Amino acid sequence: MTEDHRPREPVTLKPDRKKSAGDVVLIVDESIAGAYLDINSETGVYSGLANPATEAPIHNFGLAAAITNCSVGANLLLRYGGTRDNYRNTIRSKPAIWTFAKAAQFETIYIDAQRTGGAYQNLMDDTERAWIDQWDQFDNVAVLRRDHAVAEQLAEYLNDGRQQFILVNKVGAHFPVSDKFPKSHARYYPMLKRKNLDVTEAPADELDGRQSNWVLYRNSYRNTLLWNVGGFFDRLFAKAHIGEATVIYTSDHGQTFHERGEYGEATHCTPNPQIEEGVVPLVLIGGPKLQQARWSKAAQRNHDKLSNYRVFPTLLYAMGYSKADIEREYGFDLFSAEPDPFTFNVNFNARLGSNPIWKHIPLEKIAHPPSSDILK
């Protein structure tokens, strides 16, 4: 009753420069703990990004602060943009990323591996759906195969010669993690018992809070990453010609697996989160050839220093919008040397006069995957 319900604004910004001939792609993975990938940790799981089978350059921005530690708010802001100061206004009344893409003459495509039957998620609605030209779901594909189906579908779009903005929501590694990988990728032991569940999300991992259980969970999680991240990128790079496309890869939020030995029964979305709930990977793949030196410099300078609040401005820049116009409303992009607070929001849905709560992530305190979990 107290919220401002103004109509959503149209796009008023104008692209001011020639955009790249390639696609612009945002891949939002699900529940990926940034430190559990080999690109960010010596004990991390194979990601397909450290020594990729592709000619496309990989610019690793390292560990990044998530927007918040829950899927809905993170995905919403990735689609509507906003800074830490103004995000409540942007998600309520500003244009969605699709409308910016359409205004810049991009075809708009949504690849959703998490839902079926046309179901919406993450507060998408009919108004937003109307701006999406092509919406792909995978009703007849088993959950553990869907991310690989995404790789095939995304490769087709990257190879079709048409200029598109593509947003992907992967299955990733949300619980339950005991059945999101085939037996061929069960390389980390001991692990949780398999239950033959074909679901994207369900509280079915029997998180009893004890460290003995977390060892099993972390190994099942590693196996899931091996398949849904490493296997995904292996398949994508084998099929796709990245070319001039700009592909950003990240996750909605991180995970805590209680690596410090503490008792706990949750991995994310907690009211008093561990810092790992807000730690995600952030990688840029490809990009225009003329910008490669600039991307390399930015990734080196900003490694382990940025947040996913930088993603939306980077997408707009890739579409040809003015850097000055973008910064005025949506803040700094991945190129910028402006410091980032390296915080995530633990009160994203601030209502009735309450304020967001920002949790800082001390880089040196982030828990990395314990090698002691694994049977040799």
C-alpha cells in the first residue's frame, strides 16, 4: 500500500556509437560458489574456463560480490539494473534489459532451463514477457541434461548470424545436488546417496547440519559443478563460434557449505548469511576484437574486486549505449577503475521504511574447497 506504482518508463537513452556485430549474452548460473571453480581456487572443480577448448579469449574477473544471497532479487536486478542507492526505483519503474536491447535493434531471446510449461520465475510477468521475441524452455528434457541442452541451443543462436541479446538461466547447482550429474561424473567421494529425483529445486538433500553430512554434500556439489559448469562450457565451446559476441558468465548467488566446521542446515537465503552466500564467479568471454587489450587490462586490474552490480551497465555498453548515460542511472561497468564496496544486500526487499543491509566480504576470509573432503 505504501509503494509507488507508477507505470514502467520507456527507454529514453539512445545508442551513441556503432555496436559490435556480435551477440550480447548473459549466462546466469544457479547457486555457484565462486571459490569452488578451478579458475578461482587451486582446489576448485574443473570449469571448462581455465584452459578452454575455444579461441575466444577468457577474461576472468575472479570472485565477485553477488547482488543478494537469494535468487529472486539477484535475477530481478540483473534484468532491470540499478545501483546500491537506486535499485528499488529501477526494479519498480525503469525499463527491463529486453527493452534496451530492442531499442538497440537486437532480437531478444530468453533460454530458461529452470521452469517448464511457460511458467514464469523471479518476478517475470506478462508485461516483461511481451518484450521477449523467443523464449525457450525444455519441457521434455531431464533436469540433469538441461544445461547441456542449453549449451546446444545457445550455440545455435551464436552461430546463426543474427544479432541477438540472449539471457540464460541455467539449472546449475541448486539443491538437491545428489542427482544433477550422471554417474560418469561422480568423481568426488564420499557423496550423498542418489535418489533419482528429476527436479530443479527441492529441499531433498537431508541437510542435518553435521560436518560429516557437509562433507558428503560438498562432494556431490563438486560433481554437479563438474557436469553443469565444466561439461556445459565444454559442450558450448565445441559447438559455438563465439566470434565478436560478448558473453558474461556469473551466478545469482553463492553458497555456504560450513567449511569452518560450524553446524548449519542451510546453503543460502539466510537472514544472517555467511559471506560465501554472496560470492560468485564473474567471467567475460569473447568481446569485440578491438576491445581485447582493454578487457585484459580491466580483468587484471579488477580481479576479485567487483560485484554483479557492474553487469547491467556492461550489457548496455555492449549494446552501444553511452558510457556517460549509463553511469548516470546504472553506475559503473566492468571496465571502470572506480572501486566497488564488495558488498551484497541481505535485506533486498526493504519495505515499510526499512533499509537495505550491506554485508562486506573480506576477501581473505572466503572459505575455499577443503581438499580433506575427498577420498584419494
